[in-house]
Amino acid sequence: MTKNKQLSFLDRYLTLWIFVAMIIGIGIGYFLPSQNNSAKTEVFNLPLALGLIIMMYPPLAKVKYETIKEVFKNIKVLALSLFLNWIVGPILMFVLAITLLKDLPHYMVGLIIIGLARCIAMVIVWIELAHGNREYAAGLIAMNSVFQVLFFSFYSYIFLSFLPSQLGIQVTSISIDMLEIAKTVGIYLGIPFFLGFSSRYLLIKIKGLDWFNSRFIPTISPLTLIALLFTIIYMFSLKGDMVLALPLDVVRIALPMVIYFSLMFVISYFMAKRFGAKQDEVTAIAFTATGNNFELAIAVCIGVFGINSGEAFAGVIGPLIEVPALILLVKLADYWNKSWK
């Protein structure tokens, strides 16, 4: 009984813990900037990677992988998810970027890249917190991963070269290596997927399903929240000094992102509901369509434009806006799900 009360207490005040973590991170970045100089110049960041992998491991260990094939049976809902992720999402972010940041082209390009990097990893945590369908989410994320590797370079050409030139907008053309995308997907998604799948398969085989569900899962579940808070503190610490030094720039980048997250979630949630998806499936579809692969976006911005570029600044600010926005959307999803009809 006590344990359940503690868990409900943590869930109930999760938004508070996240905002406290953000404040701590900004404070570290502002008062101890020298501690983060080396981390700021790395395309691959080990502490961030470890935080994300540990954070995603418990939800992916809970996935009933044997039922994922059910995701692909409903072709209509599957097509809707692809449409939302690869048509609506990139176009919406592109329109918001060129409308609200046209006078700041470096930030505009960074925002467009965030819109092209569709969710593959951290979204599993938001779906877990919002009580969405983990199996459905895993199937959608796997599908997004394949599309990411195959089409990110093509999408970059369309949204960063072809469309801007047609609209008379001058941006820097970029070349993106598919191997770099595959490496990012492999690190941030492949490793936790492998750990989750292998531990589930091996432990159930050795110890049995009852032990796995009653003993192992409750033991590892707190890792998600602990790693999430660590990741938030670490991310904010890397740019804490710049967040305070350029507050108006942060607001300019944040505005289109807040609009994007709000519109994408509302559109995705109600379209999925209208298409006949179940309640927990609607939650999974809405969050996979709304979230972004900020790990890939940051890697691309830093790798192509450099760590001190405006594009990289927008790339790093992106998840700083995404985290509080999506945790608030978790609360909204819970509210809508309670009044589901």
C-alpha cells in the first residue's frame, strides 16, 4: 500500500520534479559553465546517451513484443500514423519556422531540422507516463526508425533546399550522411530496444512470467524517472548560460515549438480517435506524431553547422521546450482519456 502511494505521489508531482530539474540544470550551466565546455563540443555525448538509454530501458522491457504484429493489422490507423509523422509534422514545422523565424535564418533552419527528425526514442517515456499502448508505440517507433534512415536525407533536400528556393527564401544547403543517421538511430533506439527485448525474453525463460512482472519490473521502473530527471538536468546545464544570456532568442525559438506541439497533439489525438483507434492506441499515436528525435536533430545541427552555430543553438533549445511541453500534454492526455466516450 505504501509503495503504491509513493508511486502515485511521484506521478502526481512529476511536472514539479521536471521543472525543478530544469532550474537546477540552468543553474549549473550558468554558475559552472567551465564544467560543460568539453561536453558542448561533442557530437556524441556519453552522459546524455547513457541517460536516454537507461530512461527508455524499463518501458521497452515491459513491451510484449509478441503482440507487436497486431499493430500492423489495422492498415487504416497505421497509414494515419505515417501521414501524421511524415506529412503533417514536417510541413507544420516548416510553415511555423518560415513564418515566425524568417528574419533569423539560422534558427529557422535548426527548427526545420527538428521537424524533420521524427520521434524514435524518448517518446516511449511520455507514452508510458500517459498510460498509452506500449506495444503499439514500439511498432510505430520501429516503423519511424526505418523511415528515418531511408528518407531523412531526401526530406532535408526538400525542406531545406527545394521548398525554400521555390518560396524565395535563402538558406544554406546541407548534405547529410545516411550512415550518421543510422548510427544515431542505432545508439539511441537500438541499444535500449535490444536490452529491453533480451532481458524480457531471457528472464521470463529463466525465472518465469510471474517473477518478471511482480519482482523485476517494479524494481527497474523507477529508473525511468531517475534517468529522465538526470537527462533534463544535464541537457539544461549544457546551455544554461546561453538560455540566460539570450532569453529573447529562446522565446523566439520556443514560440513556434509550443504552437507545433499543441497543434500536432490535438490534431493527432482526435484524428486517431475518429479513425477508430482504441484509447491507449490513440495516446500512442498522438505522442509518436508530436514528439521529435532531438538526438538526431542536435547531431545533424552540430555536425553540419558547428557547435557554436545558430542552428545548433536551436537544436539544443528544442528539447528544452519539448520536455515541459510534452509533460503537460501527458496531463492533458490523462484528462481526455478519463472523459473518453
